[in-house]
Amino acid sequence: YVSAHEAVDGVVAMCAPLHLYSWTLPFIRLARRLMPRIRWAWEDIRDPAARYAYSRQRLKESYQWRVLVAIENLLKFLPHLQQALPAVTAPTLIMVARHDHVVPVRDGQAIYQRISSREKYLVTFHRSYHLITKDYDREEVFEKTADFIDEQARKHGVIIQGESHQRAWQQAGTPFEPPPTLDLQTRCWRWCQQQWQLTSMRAAQLAQCFTSWAALVYTQTAKKLKP
């Protein structure tokens, strides 16, 4: 959105939302009336070691709570983003995850089709979930991002190098420590939390599908009965 209104040298979009799922906004609007924030126990990361490390980091930084009003504002803003996409002309690297459970892969594909950039790339990862910078494909994500930035910098006569650059690259490629072995009670509790969240999302999606089907049936029936 910023690149549509200001001059930038390049854009890197990682699993960026555009439409999301049709049931998301009604579900968030209903949920925020019941509770202002929720504690998210399940992270969309496929790598068990990375998921454990990221969960510990969020716990230390008190980031385990999600404010529903902020999510609702994001969903309300997406139509403005859709309208602004044709104005994007900067070189763009778009990354999507085939098995992303948060942002549908079609959102990244739609962004790729709508922007007006002559130089644009769409990269699809098949081993990771939503947090691709933490998951199995993280090294390839870092590599493609660094190559894209280096290429755009060279076009503008800028060379990216130095100790801080090398240190950041080494830190990004550091493997995660394996998660500890949990007792049966803890594993059961975490499994129940994950299943509850997944079931809630699926129930909301089914409710949206049923509502759409019922509206279609009502419309068709009303047309047939109309004198």
C-alpha cells in the first residue's frame, strides 16, 4: 500500500493477505463482542523445533495475546489495498506458502496479477505454513530475499556488505534447538487447544458456506414463486 503512494525501490511481500477467507470478518466481529483479545496457542509453523522456539519467544515478550480489534481493522483495510494494487510499479518479490492456514495462497497470486510492476516474481513454498521466515523453507526465504535486495541495490549503485550484514545472515541461518520432551498431560492439553482452534475455524467456515447456500436456495425459490 505504501509503494502505491510513495516512491520505493522495491517490495518484498511474504504471505501477504488480500481477501482472506469470507468468514473471517464476521467471525472476528462476533468474537470481539464476547472478548477483547484471545490467547493464541497454535502457531502456523510446520517445523516442530521452530514452532517451539517461536512460542517461547512470544511467551517472553508477552505476545501470546491477539487483540481482536486490531485484526478487525486489518480486515476492514483490505479493500483499500485491493484498490491500490494497480498503482504499484516498483520491482516486487511475492512469496506464498502452499499450505498456509492463515492467508490463502490465492491472495498472493491475486496480488501478483493486479500490480503493474514490470519486474515481479512469485515464489511458492511447498514445505512451510504461514510463518515462512521460521519454517522449513526459511533459508530459501532469506536467500531469495537477500538476492532480490542485492539486485535492486546494485541497480541503484549501492553495494550491501559489511560485518553487520554477514552477522545478520549467519544469525538467520542458525538452526533451532529441538523441543523438549513433554509429559503426557501437557501434550494432551496442547493438543486440545490446537483442536479447539482448528474446530472453531472450520465451524465458522462451514457456517459461512451454509449461509451462502441457504441464501442461494431462497433466491432461486423466490424467483420461481414470483407471479
